[in-house]
Amino acid sequence: MTEDFDRILDECIDRINRGDNLADCLSDYPAYSEKLKPLLQSMHDVQKTYTFTPSADTKRAARQKFHAALGKRRQMTPVLSFFKVIPRPAVWATVAVLVLAIVGTLVIRPILNSPTLVPSPDGNFAFLISDEPNDIGDFESLNVTISRVGLQAAGSVRRLEFTPETKTVDLTQLQGEHSQEIWRGNAPAGQYSQVYINVSEVKGKLESTGQIVDVKLPSNKLRISMPFEVTVDTVTSFTFDITVVATGNNGKYILKPQIGNSGVRQEQKLLE
């Protein structure tokens, strides 16, 4: 539950940073809206504060107040004085922004240059897609196009990526025990902690009316955090289960990963 909330919070933050509406994020996750709202509202308020451009008179008045406050706090360090003047929520927001900037520089940039895995029919790793049948029965077809798949090495920022050989899957054909292999190839042996897929397009057609409906995918990325191992002498198959869920009685749907039905199995020994 905590992992789901953290993932959803990350997705909502990404959406708001891209200009999405706060209310839309909350309506897409009604089960978490009560917990999400104060966190996202605080972030939204901070963004409004930092995007505000004050007038010259306002800047001058603010500087006067700031220097007056510094004069009353000569016993304190300049850093503490600065944080004392700014309201406490804004202080923590500022610290959070700085931390995220550092993490982005030291962690995210190296990840962007992820090595690409090589496909092979005799490879030691296979990747499959399946569907947990929640509201999939509402659809005549639900085609999901996957542009990229990534594996996160355990205890490291290193990520490995590959482009699926089969890029588009119809989730209505992959319910229950059914699954579809979209890539097989060679992956370095070792421990892994997370799998994510980048989705470039989702097209849903309703069974009852034939209407094409909007199926939302926050952040264009689905991820599952789950420890697993890839070895040299066996074929490890990872099944990534995706489910579609109605967000209410408004005719909207959202696509999300289903960790409970995802996982790995060892298929067979590789031939010497």
C-alpha cells in the first residue's frame, strides 16, 4: 500500500509539473485523494509562490523588511536568519527543491544514458505482458504501445533498457493466465530491484458502444518494484501485469501496474 501511494504521489507530481490540473490527479486516484490532496496542494502553493514576479516597489519593501529582520538577529548565522524570515513551509519546500536538483544532477543524468540490451532468441531473459481483469470487460479492445522497457539493478543507479520486438499488445487478449512475450534477449546476470515500461500510446474501444475512450497513463511510465535475479544458465521470464480501472462513474479509465500478479519464473536450462 505504501509503495502504491509513493508511486502515485510521484506520478501526480510529474503531471502537475507538466501543467496538469490538481483536481484531475485527485479524481484519478479517489482511494488516495484524502492523503494526496494536502501534499499536492502544498507543492502547488509553493510553485505559485516561486513563479510570482513582484513589482519593483514590492521588491524594495521586501528588501527593507529583510534587512530589518537581519538586524534583529545579529546573534544568528546568516543561513539561520534567512530561514527564520521565510515561513517554515516555504523553508522545507526550498530545501526539497535543492535536494531534488542535486539528485537530478548526480543520479538522474547518469541513468539517461542507459545501455541497451541485445535481443536474441536464445537469450537468458524474457519479458511478457499480461492483464489483471478488473475493468477490462468494458473494452472490445485496449491496445497499449510500449516504446521502452527498463531494468533497475539492485543497490545501484545503473539501469538497462531494451526496445520491445512486439511493441503493441491488446490487453483484452491477455486476461487471467494469458500473457504475451514482447522481448527475449541477453541481460547481465545479477540482482534487480525494479522494472518499468514507457508507454507511448493507449487506445481503448468500449464493448457496449464501440466508442473510443480516453485511458490515462500518468507520467507515460508504469513501474514495479520487485527483487528478482537473472542468471547465466537459466531463462528468467518476467511477467509485467497491467490492469485498467474505471475511476468512477464519469467514463474515465486509468492504466496501472498490478504488482500482485507480476513476477518472475525460471523457464529452463540453457543449452551448453
